[in-house]
Amino acid sequence: MSFFNRFNDADKINLFLGDFLVRQAGYPTRRDLAKLLIKDMKENIKGYIRDENSLFQVSQIYLDGVVTSRSALLKKIKNLYETNRDTTELVKVFSESEKINAVFSTDYDIILDDVNSNKIVKILPTDDKVAVSKGGEIKHYKLLGDVNKYEKIFISIQDFRKLKVLDFYKNFFKSMKEDIEKYPTLILGMDLNNIDFIDMLESTLLGVEKKDVIYAVSSSNVLKTRTIERLNELGIKLLPHTEEEFFKELKDYLCSAPTMELELKEATVGKKIFR
């Protein structure tokens, strides 16, 4: 039985995509970016890294060790996303469905925004005002910014701390939480053992009241005890699916027409045949 049988055909959902889109498109994931930065470090600097999979941590050590300037680091990240990829079919699934209320992204890519900009309202934490969807467009929250404004992306531990605590960003998180309280939220494409992702989920979901409709598909067969504890604290329910199986079900749900629309079409066709 499909997970999506619990929803009505016209129900809207939120998607927290993690690394899903960039992996499917062939762009570097957060873990890939961390590995690339580590290659630039001298051995004595690498010794300060406690978690090589944490881009926040690796970037902070990279900057603290003065491997290069902050400006050069941000340009390096930007350049990694400049190769054009054929993502049209993939993007259509996420940008043309009327069943998506909002997408939350944690990567720096611009895959969704550039292909169907008229159907997406991009929302950045660095915007002076939180953009509003006026014509039914999908809201796309870019939690850490993106390469179109690469000089303002959040990449290090220090960056993320500022994002969480400064008053300037409160309206961004407030808007995210309001959308999460209104619609079921599905988390896809996150390595739930990665401390960066857990920290981002925590900063987004703390204070959210409707915690009974947040689900996560894990790409890992074994989750750390502390990870499970933090997921439970956030009210996130784990789904026993592989990412590939879940995406197939998700795609079918997003691309299917609402039952009422199908029945109307069938009734119209029936009348034409009858005449």
C-alpha cells in the first residue's frame, strides 16, 4: 500500500528535500563539498576536524586555518554549481504539481528556481521581506541561500549560528514554521546521521505545534542512538521506505490529477459519446 493513500487526491504537502535534487542532477552534495575542502587542507589543519561529513564544521576549520579567504571559498562553492545539467524532467515533478505548498532546500543550487521561475517564489533568509505566493506558486525556502547570491550563503558553523539567533532572520523562520503547521511535511534526501541536517531540522521544527504530520525517509539502514532521540524530540516519524521507492510513490502522487477532475473529464467524454 502506498504511503500516499492516507492523503486525499487534492491534499497539499511540504517537501524538505535535503540533498535529493542535487544528487539526482549530479551536483555535489554537502558531504561532497566537505571532502573537496578537506583536500585543500594541510595535515595539521585536518587534525582539528571532528566530523568530516559536516560541511559546517569543515568550512569553519577551513576558514580558521586560513586555507584561503572567505571570499575565495564562496567563489569556489559557486563555481561547482555552474555546469549546466539536464534537469528538466526532474524539476517538472516538483515545480508543476499543484499539490506542493512549499519546498525547503538546504543546498546552494538553483535547479528549481531557474527552470520554472514563474511557478516558484524563492524565499531567502537574507531578503529584507519574506516573499509571498500570490498566484498559487510554490514557495521555495532556501535555508542556506544559493549561488545566485553566493556572497551571502551560510556555510560555516559561525554562519549557521548567526542564522539561528539574529533577529533579522526571525521572520524567515516564522514563515517556514507557519507552512509546516498548515500542511504535512515529508523529508527526503537527508542523511539523518549527518549532524548538519539534524541541526537544520531542529532550527526549523522547534516550536512547531503540529508535530504528528512530519515524516522522514532515511537513506541509512542504521541510525545513531542520538539521531533517533533528536528525531523523536522533534516529532519526526520515520518511514520504512528506500529513497527510490518513496520517490516513485511521491512522483505518482504529485503527477496524478485530483479525483474530481478525472470524474469531470470522464463525465464530459461520456456526454460527447452519448450525443
